[in-house]
Amino acid sequence: MTQLSSPEGRRRLAPRYLAFHAAADALFERWLAEVPGLDGVSRRRAGLVRAGLRALGLEPVVAGPPAPILDGAPEALGFLYVVEGSTLGGRMILREVAARAGETAGLAFMDPYGARTGEAWRAFLGVLEREVAHDPERLDRAEAGAAAGFAYARACLCGAA
């Protein structure tokens, strides 16, 4: 959180989010665009990260570790679980950054739903339950996708494999 509290720190850390969200958006497009109940436009975040980078005076270039290769919609839903869950933490982080720094320029991507965050999260959980919870094989695949999502987030944001 300290890095995000200064403009210099944001310029160092925010580009790392682009690799993560660009990969998530690509997975969404490939595997989840036709899943009923998922609003493909509002759940994609790479565009918001790009806008944030421009607001910080940076060129939005995707540079990061290779994205994981997932085998289908269940895995992509697991990966999206990580992305959507990050909106809950992102909302809290953004509030803390605002309290520390007095502003949050370039970080709107961390709270894409604003006051609708809880509603968006519950809607996603409903889709996740409908699509994977009642089929053990699909649930295992979703769990593998979530594990890949957490590992990829760590690789992008922390530079760790």
C-alpha cells in the first residue's frame, strides 16, 4: 500500500496490473463471453488500467510474465474469481490510499464497480455456483483456474513465480 500512496510508487507498480488484467480480459473473451449472467463489458479491467497509466503519464504497454494457459470455461471462471475478488480488496486499498495520500490518481481500476461492488460480487458468485458448484469435475477445474489466477497475480505484482 505504501507504493500506491505516492505518485512515484504508483508509476512503478501500476504497470504490473496491466499484464494481469490484459490476461484476464483475454481469458474472458476466449472462454466466458457467452456465459449467461456475466456482463463482459463491466468485468473487463485492462481498459481502466490503461486509462490509469495514461493519467500517471505512462504509456500503457503490456509487459509481464506469460499468461497461464487455461483449458476451458471452468478454469477461466476460477481465474475470474481472483479478478472479481480483487475488487473487494481493491476498494479497501483505494480508501486507505486516499486517506494516506489525499488522492488516488491512476487507480480507478481498483474499484471498478464503486458502490455496486457487493452486488457485482454476489452476481458473479451466482454464476460461479450455477456453472461449476454442482459438478465435481468442473469444480476441480475452477479451483485449478483460481490457483493459476493467484499465482499469476503474484508473478505480475510481486515478480515472483
